[in-house]
Amino acid sequence: MPQPVGSAIHCINPKCPHPYPHSWGNKFCNSCGAPLQLKNRYVPLQQLGSGGFAKIYTVWDLAVQTEQVLKVLIEPSPKALELFEQEAAVLASLRHPGVPRVDPDGYFQVLLNKTQERPLPCLVMEKINGQTLEEILEQHPQGCPEGWVFSWFRQAVDILQELHSHKVIHRDIKPSNLMLRDSTRQLVVIDLGGAKQISPASSRQASSTKLFSSGYSPPEQIAGRGVGPAADFYALGRTMIQLLTGIYPPELEDRNTGELRWRNAVSVSPDFADLLDDLVQEDVNKRPATARVIQERLAQSQSVAQVSLFKLISSLSQTFLNWVRLVISAFTKSISDITQFLITVIVQIARACRDTIWAMVLSAIATCVTTSIGFILAYWSPLGTTVAAFVAQQLPYLFPNTQITVGSEIMMFTAAGLGTAWGLTAAGGFGQRRRYLVAALMGLLGYGLSWLVWRLAMLYSDGLEPGIGLIGVAVTLLTLGIGLPSHYLVHAVVASAGTSILFAGMVNLNLFSTPVFQIIQQPGWFDLWHYIAFFDFVSIAVSFWLGVSYYLIVPCLRFLGWR
């Protein structure tokens, strides 16, 4: 005999002292002798629960090899038997996915033993695997989403339409009697033990058994008066309101009128809320008369919702198109701005390169010419000796304790400064004002003082210091004098520091000897090229670093807010 894996058998005798477990295959209970196979087909596996007048078991159906639900009536009263048989008749007459299926022979009676006063009524029905809406609500204590509740409501109305068309009212609609199948999420109405047959001559019963569920049943049912389909609608409305709000319906009642004040507790579409309010009217005549009326209102609401959805989709589509246009426009503008920016940058780079290279060329040429002239005046004319003698007479007053040898090379220094200043001024780059006289004076003064710094430094060092000191003083004063538009100190610091660093690097690469100049009383023409190379290097380096400072460093400082 096939069996479910790991199963034991349960005795359904209410008076059995040890009803469970019994080994699979036993025909009779070891404790009370009651049969364990019902109709030689159903084998009770376990008790699911009990409520009202019955106990519920899971049974194994040997005929179809699947689990079913067995409901056993344990209350001996005639009224309980009447209701039980009525439920069996109703379920057997229905074939709807929203109602548990009962076969025509699903109702039967079992005689447990010979001394039993009456047989035990049994009803076998389809087992629904799933959760009740009450269990789902426990997982969502703040209320379930409107979309879920609306879907359950629509399915429940369809099931009630089926029941009412067979002249049956449920009379006990509530969250615990509505279940969702795990496999299809289809709503199923369970526990039709309180179902009532409607008289064919009228849509309402003249009288009704006083059976109700507090909080859900309508006033006419609680009072024991005749009930009709509207009683199911009232209970369904209250059930749906509880599912939406998470609040037990009596807690929402107005103390004076008894009406439900629930709409401020949750946000629900107006049409759905209006329909639920109509279902829970105290006056039965104000409720919808039939499930068909409710279905028509749902269809109308759905049509309105579809129109609204269409409008929403159209609006969203238009919004999306506008957004796409804005994105395209913004992208096009961004491309245009980026292109314009790149063009501006390229133009500025080209301009910076042009100005810097032009300043390097002119300053190098002018420095070469004036250095050559200064060399000739210093060593091949009486002027060099006269100037050297004059400076030698004045230096003791400035540096009384220092013995500085004065040579004619001071003429060459000042001449190189004059040429560098004129070359940079003639180039006219870096936004400078062309002040030839001021630039010439600053060039003469700067390079003259740099000669003095070089001489002083050579008294104490023969390394890089004399050359760096010479460059620092010469370049700083020269830069301050060529008429740059702003940030004079920045330009001076960048030019002098950058040139000094380049000089130090070249010395380390043995491109200049240290010290750069040897004191030569009568240098030859070959020595002139050493002087030209050094002073041209200074003029070219100054031009380069002025370009870097004017076109790169100062704009960055302005961007950071330093004016």
C-alpha cells in the first residue's frame, strides 16, 4: 500500500486515550480498536486543528495518492449535524477554483465500534496549501498594499458571485476564512460550515440561525434576522478595510454613529474606498444588492483607472521625450562648450608658446649683442679701466672690512643686463607695458648688483652659491622692471627660482664649470663665448619662466581667488 514518507496514522475517535501515533499499515487503533482506514481509502495522518463543532485532520487518499483534508463532526446535536451536512452539500455542488473541491462521495459516516451510539460524520475535501489572509496580515501589521487588497477583493467578489448563483451565502467571511493557494496565489474561501441556502422564492431568508463573527457580521445577522447576499458583502467590506489599515474593524467605529472612520488611516484610491464604504453600510438596503453590481463598479473603476493609466503613460512619455530633448540639448551645448574651451585652450597655448619663444629669441639676440659690446668696452677700451677704478674707490665705503677685487667685467655684466631688458621689452609679451628706460635701468642695476653678489660669494665659496646668487639678484630686479601687468613678486620669484634651478641642474650635468667665471685679467675672444653662452642662458631661462608664470601659475592663483 503506497504511503507518504515518514507517516504515522492518527485515530479520529474523540474518546481514544492514545490516538497518535500508530504504525503505517495498521487497520485498527491499538488503544480503542477504531478503524484507521476510512472507507478503505482515507488514512488520517495528523490533526490540523479544531474549531466549532469539528476536528480537522490531514488524510492520505489512497485512490488518488495525494493529501486531503478530513473534517470530523464531534458535536452530537441535531443542529450541528444539519449545518455539517449543509456544508457538505454546498461544497459538493460547487466546482470553482475559489472553493475547496468535494467529491460527490466525500461525505460519509463512520461507525467506530459496536458500542458507539451514533456514527461519526466525516467530510473529505481538497487540501489548500497556503496562508490565510489573517496570517498574511500578521506579517504586515501596518496594513497590506492596496494592490494586493484590491486583487483579493476582486477574486472574493467572483467567488461570492458563484456561491450566490447557487443560492448559497457564506455567512462567515473574515480574514481567517480567506486563503491564498501557494501554487497560483488564487484566493480560496474556506470553512463553509456556516453557509446557508437561500430560498428560491426570495433573495433573503425569513429567519436565520444565530451564527456570526464579531467585528465582521452585519447587524441583521447578529440579531438573528433573515440574511441575504448583502450580509456577505458587509463582512467582505470590513475584512478588506482591516487588511488595508491593519486595524480590527470595531476599533475604527465612531462611538456615536457606529460608522467606520478608516479613510484617514490609509491612502486608498477614492473609487475603491467609496465602494468599501457602501459595502459596510448598517442599512442593508444601502449596500449593493448583488455581486454583479459590485463587479460592474469594479469594471467601471478599472476602465477609469486604465484611462488614467493611459494619461499617466502619455504624460510620462511626454516627460521622457522632454527629458531626452533636454539631455540632447545639454549634451550638444556641453560638446559646444567643450569644443569652444578646447579651442580657447589651444589658442592660449599657441599664444603662450609664441610669446615665450619670441621673448627667448629677442632677449637672446639682444643679450648676445650687448654682452659682446660690454666685453669690448671692458677689456679693449679705457672706459672699462675707468669704471673699474671708480667702483673700486666706492666699495670700501659700502663694505669697509671686505677686500673685493674690482675688474673690468662689471661693464660686461651691466651691458648684458641692459640687452636682456631691452630684448624682453621689445618682444612685448606677457601683457607687459613697454617701458624701455625703466627696463634698461633695472637691467643695469640688477646685473650690476648681481656682479657684486657674485664677487662677495666667491670670497666664501667656490661652488654653486656664487652663480645662484648672481642669477637670483639679476633676474629678480630685471623682472620687476619690465612692466608686467600684475603679480610682480610672483613673476619675480618664479623666474629667479626657476632659472636658478635650471642653472644648478646644468652645473650638475657639467654644462657650466663652477664657478662659472674665473677672474681673468685679460680674457681672449674665446672666453667671450663663455660669457655669451651664460648670459644667453639666463635670458632664455627668464623668458621661459615668465611664460610659465604668466600663462599658468598666475591664472591658477586668480582661479583660487588671489587677486
